[in-house]
Amino acid sequence: MLAFALLGSAGLALAGCSSLGLGPKDPAEAVFACPKVNIVRDLSEVAQFRPGGRDMTDLQTRAALTDYTGNCEYTSKGVTVNVSVYLVAERGPAMKGDTANYKYFVAIAQPDETIVSKAVFDTSVTFPDGQARAGSKEELTPQIPLPKDVNARDWKVYVGFQLSPEELAFNRAQFGTAKRQ
């Protein structure tokens, strides 16, 4: 299991949290809700090509962060967000071997969108013999240290692939979200 924590003050009383960004079901829990988790659209997929290639025959592997589940817990150290992120990968025609390696990140942002922590993780997916698709479930437990009586509901947890500038440009062209100058 992958985990990281921010350094800082702590001190929240124990309180429950029902779901990530969907709001609590019990009105008593509304005071202390979970932060919102977001898979960043432009960073939700990665296509890896063999060096020098950009044609689909040069594609080694393609992967997507497809979904997440989880909850959160308020403790004396702050808020721990328990997240499972699902990754689906496809083998490309240029792939050698049976294992593909990826880098993804988890970042925590304050309510004003300021990123206060970011951690990058390595993961791999092994394709069973004869299978073109495989996947993994990444379990994360980022912690947000908050002072007493501060609610985490307006904080955000961002997840995405750690992409090179070329990979990001490829995604933006695919998603039609290229930056305009």
C-alpha cells in the first residue's frame, strides 16, 4: 500500500466521513466532510511510444486512470483520505515483454487551489499471457493535517499520470484541450 503524509499541525476531534466529495448522508457529519478527489482529465491517460515514434505502430502501451473509491477519517492527526484508484492498461503493437511501468502522482490542494503536497509513485502492470489488457488497483492514504475544528470538505486530492511535456501535448491533442496562446 502506498502512503504519504503532509507535515504540519494536527488536532481534529474524531468525526466520520461518508464518501469522497459526495457529501455525508448523516447531517451530523456535514460539519466534517471528505475532501473532493479528482482524476485530472489531461493527466488521466498516458500513451508510451518507442523512442522516436509517434505512429500507432510505435505504441508500446496505453493506460488510463479510470475510477476511484474511498472514504476519509478524521483523527487527532488531521484527515486521512483512503482512496483506491483503478488503472487499466493496454498492450501496444511495439511492446516488448509483459510488464509496463507508469508514474502517477497524488497532490493535495487547499481550498484556494494552492498545491501543498505532491508525491509521485511508480507502478507496473503485468499482462498475463495472451491478454492485451490488464489493470491494477492503487491504494493510497494521503493525510491532511488540519488545526482543530477545520473542515476538509473544501480541500482537494488530485490524481493523474506524471507525464513528460510530449505525453501531455499528445493527451491535449487527443482530448481537444490544447492550450491556446
